[in-house]
Amino acid sequence: MTKILAGILIVVGAILTYLSKKIAQFIWKETVDTADEKNIYVKLSGLVLIIIAVVITALS
């Protein structure tokens, strides 16, 4: 069960990291130029999800 949860977290984290600029544009209604500043938050949240998934896998 924990490996399924970890897999889901890795997939969601990868999607957040990969599409961070588009997600930042959608959330903050920014243009392409100003979304560069805010997409770091989306990227970091994706990376945090991946790290949590790795920790869950290591502990199980």
C-alpha cells in the first residue's frame, strides 16, 4: 500500500515539476514572462512530493 502511495506522489510531483510554468500561469493568471518568477514555488512543491515519496519508500 505504501509503495502505491509513493508511486502516486512521485507521478504527481513529476507532473508539477514538468508543468510548473503552465501551472503558475493558470494559478496566478500571469503572462509567460512573469510566470518565471512564480513557477519556482510549483517546482519546489513537486520536488518536495518526490522527496516525501522516496522517504516513504525507504521507511517501508
